[in-house]
Amino acid sequence: MGQVAVTIKVYPENPDKLEDVKAAVRKIVDVVKVAEEPIGFGLVAAVITFTMEDAGGLDEIEEKIGSLPEVSQVQVSGVDRV
């Protein structure tokens, strides 16, 4: 089995909690890159790239991140083989 790089957008529940969101996601996955993307009206999403085995489990990770109290929504924006 190989590795895949997954890019997700994580929308915080509160704009002031963006750094907390990034820290919480780092505890769940092996983060490679973190960027910020302005959404509008002062809101910013965290664009996070991480690696994982391609044997599945992305839905489980997405659910874990989405269930964090600081997170409003999670959107997978890309999956690429490494």
C-alpha cells in the first residue's frame, strides 16, 4: 500500500479559534502543510495537507476532525498519491 496526500479545508466555528483548530488537527493527523484561505466577511479557513495510508480511513479522519468543538465544517479538496 502507498501513501496519499490529502488536502482539506477546515472551517472554524469561531474566527478567533483558527489557531486552536490547527493545533487540534495536528493531534489527529500527520500534518505536512498548513495555509489560510480567506472566505469572506472576516472568516478564514485552514487549508491543511496531511499524509496517510491509501488503504482507506479518510471518512473516519474527516469525522474525527468534524467532531472537534472548534470546527464548523470539513471539506476534502484533494487526494493525491505520494
